[in-house]
Amino acid sequence: MTKREMIDFIRRHPACSVATCQGDQPRARIIMTYRADADGILFMTGREKAFNRQLLANPKVELCYYDPEGVRTLRISGQVAMVSDDALKAEIVEAFNFLKPVAEEQGLEVFTVWRLSEGQALCWDAKTPFAPMEVQTF
């Protein structure tokens, strides 16, 4: 799968599981990807959430996207970086209506935006479930 194909896959299936570490304990949750493009994968979380603290302590993550119709997964691992851009935060709040009341009450500073710019990807397909997975560059 090329990087372009990975981006298209993510755009079609923006919900993903993201794994972080808290000490020696793995943590996983489902998030919504805001954007995937040539610059990377963007998502946002709350500044005071455990998820944000985990990213600050250890920016290594793995994102796992799933296509239930094609029964395929795309896993991308790499290091995220915080993006400081209030205009981008406002754009994300507009896209995800459930965030509007929080932003109106507490302001945009309660959010952090993260970007995974590059990483390593593994694709799995149910059509060839036991085929060796080839590490690809994202």
C-alpha cells in the first residue's frame, strides 16, 4: 500500500484505535482522526486527559484503522508531535460538534492537537490472513 493509498484508507475509515504507554502498561482508546494528508495524521484530545499526559511522557504511538467491509487493517506506528495552532483547534471544533460546548465554556486552550508525520505501517487483509506483513513507510 502506498502512502497515498494509506491516506485514502484513513479518510474512508477515520475512527481508529490508538495505543500509548503509561509506565509499563499499554493503554488503548478509540479516537476520530481529524485529517490525514501528505503532512501526516492529525487528531485532538483534552489537555487534562490521561491520553494527553501519556503522549507528553512518551510520544510513541500505534494507530490501528479497520475496514469492516474489506476486513482489512492498517497499523501505523511512529512518534507524534504537538501542534500549537488555535486556528486549527477552532477548525476541529467546528468539524466535531460535540466539542463546541466545551470550547465555548472553557476556550480552545483545553485542547491539544497532535500530528503523526511519519512512521512504519503494516497492512493486514483477510483475503491473505497468513501472508507475511511487509513493513512500509508512512
